[in-house]
Amino acid sequence: MHGAAARADGVLVGWRERDWARFTDAEFDAIYGRSPRPVSAQHRTWAPPRSRTLLAPGAGLAVVVSAVVLLAGQFPRTHPLLPALRIGTPSQSSTQRQFPLNLPTSAPYGSTLTVNGADNGAASGEVVAVGRWNGGPPTTLATTALAADRSWSLPIPMSQQGTLAVTIELPSGSTLVGSVLVQP
């Protein structure tokens, strides 16, 4: 309990029942060198009035920036100002999308996992498989060119043990994401 102290018999004592709370201002000042009560208004020295601000210093700037971004979103996409204000979000580009990559739950260490697919959004380009072993840095696992019929096939070696997170980047800008557990 805040503001209460226990006596020897275990009963809680509030701050008003403590000895120091019963002192007069003169007694308290003589013992502790200061008064427990605030100085009255007539003894207070002059101080400038405190300004009362309703907003933190940066809040006004944040409101202005938010309003500008909101208004910029109201322009048509072909407006000449928009390329300078473009923020890369997935909703702005219909070609860049992420899809699940169906991989087996586990694969044996030392084997090769072949992933096949097609990219109907691009006529040519390179397909790249990027992997992260056990949450480590991304590494390129395999690359291949898109075939004339827009199909692709990537052999991915299972060269380490643990979890392999695979991201396949297609020429159309879409990505396929999946993971596989590589076990001995």
C-alpha cells in the first residue's frame, strides 16, 4: 500500500498518522530545515506564467505531413507530381504480388529439390531462387531463364540442415514464398 507504513504490531499507518505529519511548520522546519507544506502564494517569488500547449512540439508537423500525403493520394495516378511523391507499396503495382510456394514439409540433406512453374506475366527474363538457411542472410540458390512457353524449372540443392526459406523471384515481378525442413 503506497503511503502507509507498518507498525511493530502489524497495523498499517497512513501518512497522516506518522509523527512527522503532526509537526507544525515551525517544528518541521527546525528539524528538517524545510516546510512539508507548499509555500503560500503571498510568500512565493514571481515566476513567468507557464504556457499551456495542447500538442507536443512535433505533433503539428506530423499533422501537416499527414495532410499533404492524404491530399497527394487524391491526385490521379497520371498527375505530374506523383512520380516525385511515389511511395513503393504493393497496392500501387498490380504486377508485383506474392504467392505461396508449395514445397514439401521436409527434404533429405544432400538431395536436390526441383521446383517447376510458369510465369504468365512476362514473355522473357530470369527466374531467381533466393534462400535463407535458418534465418541467416539471403543467398542465391539457383537461376534459370524463362522458357519460350513461359515455363521454368529450378533445381535447389539441399546443402545444409535446418529450415530453408525459399523466395522465387519471377520476371513479372511476382514472388513465390515457401519453406522446407532439411533433415539428415
